[in-house]
Amino acid sequence: RDAQESRGLGDVYKRQYVPSTPAERQEMLEAIGLSSFDALYADVPESLRLGRELNLPGGMSELSVRRLFAALARQNNTELAIFRGAGAYHHYIPAAVPQLASRSEFYTAYTPYQAEMSQGMLQAIFEWQTLICELTGMDVANASVYDGPTAAAEAMHMLTGAKRKNKVAYSAGLHPDVIATMKTYARFSKTELVEVPLAEDGRTDRAALEAALAGSAGFFAAQPNFMGCLEEMAALAELTHAAGGLFVSYVNPITLGLLKRPAAYGADVAIGDGQPLGLPLSFGGPYVGFMAATEKLVRNLPGRIAGETVDADGTRAYVLTLQAREQHIRREKASSNICSNQMLCAVTASIYLALMGPEGMREVAEQNLQKAHYLAEGMKQIKGVKQRYADTPFFNEFVVEYEKDAELVNEALKRRGIMGGVPLSRFCKTDARGALWCATECNTRDEIDLALNALMEVLA
């Protein structure tokens, strides 16, 4: 670096990663009448400012950065047999999915405001919407939202807007992260959220639901729920409609290869996370949330909807059919502030769905169902393990109780090459012995038998 600067190349070196030099940044500040970056934050109270420079290491060359990240990657254990889901699932992703999704047209596209310049991306959105409608059986879908929890929070506002009521009921069987996100939105929109507990069989307590529905805009339930149990969705929808509310189904899309679609059991809105549809775990994201609804609720859907039409010459063309301008120019009056969508993730999920087709989706769902039940039956034979909600139908996740602390069991399993079920104490501190196990098509019979033998050793 010293040699470069002595030759007058220091400025070039500094611009390797940062697009503007300190002199250029100072010039930009002066152009808007400011003398320093601190002046940009004049409205932020001093008590909330850091008051010092960030403690960051010095710059590194590209070669050094590559070596650093390679060293970090070597710390990852990629050999564990995964038996964990809890909202993010280890599914097989066909090679064609990332290969097609990585095309530059998809990687570089942005919000399609100018329709004549965005035909490819508008068509991709249209295809995504069509696939989600076919998957859920609903009439209309939007261009996607950030993830499943965001979809739930946005659907909550759909209900309060459609019914003009600020009370919404939800099942305790929703994922804890989904509930937390709904509560965050509710806090600032002054929405009253009422939790409906689970009954002893691990499913929504219907008697409690009837009481909670009074004066509410509707009800949220998950299929399967967080405990892995399959809810009686038709009955929940019927109770909700009888009380004058709208029914929202938070559904795992993989189950729809085998189980009834939300439209078939009377859902008004179907939402969920598209991560199982060809998206890798990626340490938690990015994922994609899907939202679909009946036609009568089309104007309550957040975000945008792409549609197909013809141009002046009669040639097929794609446009933004519906988009609430309040989201951009009258934000204080908007029912939603979703102004973008997760198009790259949605494209990836669309490719997965198109590649798999109905038969492929059914096969994946059947493998998940059968392997999880094979795992559960094996656990019933192990001393020190008890399946919770053993008489309740489940898909590919189920809860067990150990005679030992679940975290200690997991540590012992990890040493044997097994990533066991997630300890429920991470969501409820008093549930120290419960664990949520999951099996997918990626788990072979040999892997399952290995996990059962390892668990037998740990609990002996």
C-alpha cells in the first residue's frame, strides 16, 4: 500500500470496495449544504448515537478476503444428518432450479414500474401468481412478500381492513416467529390480537375459539401447526364464518402435494413461506412469503398483482394490474407498506413448482409423510422417549418428550453426527424435555436408523 501511495495510486486502491473517496463524499455533502455526515443525523438524539468510530478492522485485499471466508466456511459442519424443521426445511433442490434462477435476467431485474421495459419480469410474476393459485386453489395471488411471518402480519391487516374491526384471533399453533411478527404489526396499528390455546391433542381448542371469535375480524390457523399436528381446518373455517369472520390458513406448501388445498376447506386467505419450494436454508434467508385470497378480497391484497393483456397490435403483454398507490404517496393512509417483492426467490420457487409438477409434489409430500412416521414409530420403541400428541395425525414433524433435558440430548446426538429435533425450551423455557423432530425426502432409511440407534445410546 505504501508503494502504491508513493506512486500516486493510493486513491485507486481505496476505491476497490468503496465507490466514492473521502474528497468526493465531502463534495456531495457541501452540495446539499452540510459540512459533515453528523449533520445528516441532526434529528437523532445524541443519547442514541454511538459517539465513536465503528471498531472495524482495516481493509484487506481480495485474496485475503477469500482466504478469510474459506477459513470460516471450514468451521461449518456439513456432514450432520438433519432432523430439524420448525419453519425452515431441508429439502432436495434439483440442479435445474439454481441453474435457471441464476440467469442474469433474473439476477439483475428490479421493480417493473415501466411495463414496456419489464415484460420478462412481469411475466415471471404472473407465472408465480398462477402457480400459487393452482397450489392453494385460491382465486388471486400477489407478487410475493418478504417471508411467511410478513405474509401473516399483512394478512392480519387484510382482515381488519375488510371487516372494519380491529380484533383478530389466532391459534397458539402458529410458529412463534409468526406470532411475534403479527404482534409487532399489531402494536403499531392498534390491532387487538387474541390467542386461542391448543387443546390436549395439540390442536386448536374449538371451545376457546368460539369465545375468541366474538367481535373479531377473523382467525388464523396453521396447517400443519408448529407442533406438527394436522388441524381440522374445515371445522375451524366453519366456526370462523359462522361468527362473521374471515379464515386465514398458514400452510406449508409441500403438504399441498397430498393434503387438501386451503380453498377446499373454506379459507378466505392462504399464506405461508415459500422456502420449502427450492430455496436453500441459507442460515435463515432470504425466503419468500406467498399470499393468495378469494376474488372478493383482491383489493385487500398488499403489494402488487401482475396481469396478462394484449397491446394495440393484439400481441400478448403483461402489466401491473393492481397496486395501491397509497403505499407510495400516502403512506399514513395505507393499509400496507409493502412496496416491493422477493422476485428472485419467487422465480426460484416457480421453477421448482414447474419442474416438479403435480406428480412430483405428491411424491415429495408422500416421502415426507412416510419417513416422518417411520421415524416416529422407531422412537416409540426407545426407552426414555414418549411421543406427545401420539393420537393426533401429523405430516412430517412431531413432538417427543425425553426423560433427559432436550439440549443435553441434542449435544450428545451432535457428537454422533445427528442434528436432532429443535428443543422446545428455545420457545418455551418451561418445556425443557420436549423436542420437535422432522423428516423430509432428504433423510434416507439408513440415516433414520442411525438417528434411532444414536438416540437409544444417548438415553440408555
